[in-house]
Amino acid sequence: MRTAMGVWRWRRNPLRRRTDLVEAWVACLALVCVLLVAPAVGWASGLRVDGILQRAAREQRQERYLVPAVVVRPADAAAAAAGGRAEPSAQRTAPARTTIVASWTAPDGSSHQGAVPAAEEPPRAGDRFRIWTDLRGRLVGQPLDPGAASFHAAMAGLAAALTSAALAETLRRLVVRRLMHRRYMRLDRAWAAAGPDWGRAGAGS
């Protein structure tokens, strides 16, 4: 901010260097980017992501169905009946949550049976619950909630705005660093030219 105000402080100062004016204008541009451009980028990004996610949520709600299922038996009993063919590595990495074998009817009328995660309560044969499937009865995840989609879109917009602001500040710092380097180079050249005569009587006369 101080450098940005320097545009007015240095505009007619005889001691003003060209690099001072460039630095001040770069600071002004960076400030505009942080206050105006970054929020606009975040807003546009958030709207775009929200549109994509909301469309995906609508498609999932149209393609996924909540169907009733019935507990047949615990999944462990099914594994024992299969002769213990499950791989040891899969058993070690399996989550602690209980799985059961359930049967359900798909929206297209076909019957299915398979292992699904059990509810928190201890499952018993004959218990009824509901699961998400596609039209053919294949297990799918729960459709994306519109509220969750809006939240993710807002986070994406905020991330885009912060990234834009950080980029503007980073570019400003790089430009200022380059300008400082040029100032030191000019100072070194000026000192190299004036140094030999510094302090000598009559120098420059």
C-alpha cells in the first residue's frame, strides 16, 4: 500500500528514479488484482464448479435408485461356505465394519444377491434395509447432495481467489526484486566511476 501511494509522492520529485515509478505502478496493479480480479476469478470459478457438480448430482439422482434389501446371512458365513477362498491380503486390509450377504430386486425387476456393508446394529437374517443401486441392480454410492455440491463449489471458488491473489503478490515481489537488483547494479557502476576521485581535493572541478 505504501508503494502504491508512492505513485503520487514520486510523480514530480526530482529524486524520483524510473524504477521507483515502475515499482509503484506494479504495486497498484497488484492491489487491483487482489481486491478486484481475484474475487472475480473466485466467483466465476465457483459458479462453474457449482454448475458442473449440480449437473452431476441431478444425473446421479436420475440414474441411482434406493431399493429395499433383505439380510440373508453374515458375509463370514458366505466365505466359509465358499471354502475360504478369500485372499489373506484382502482380509487384512478389509475394514472392521461388518458385511452381510443381502438380496434385493433391481428397478428393472431382476433379482440380485451379494455382500454389502451392514448397518451399525448387529444384522440378523430377515432384517430389511435400503441400498443404492443403478437400473440393473448394481451397487452404487449415494447420489451427491446438492448442498454438498454447493459447499465444494464455494471451496473451489475460494481456493481460486486465494491462488489468484497469491500469484499477483508473487509477481509483484519478483518485479520489485528485479528492480532492486538493477538499482544496485547502477549504484555499483556509479561508485566505480566516482570512487577513485572520492575525497580528493579538487575532484570534479
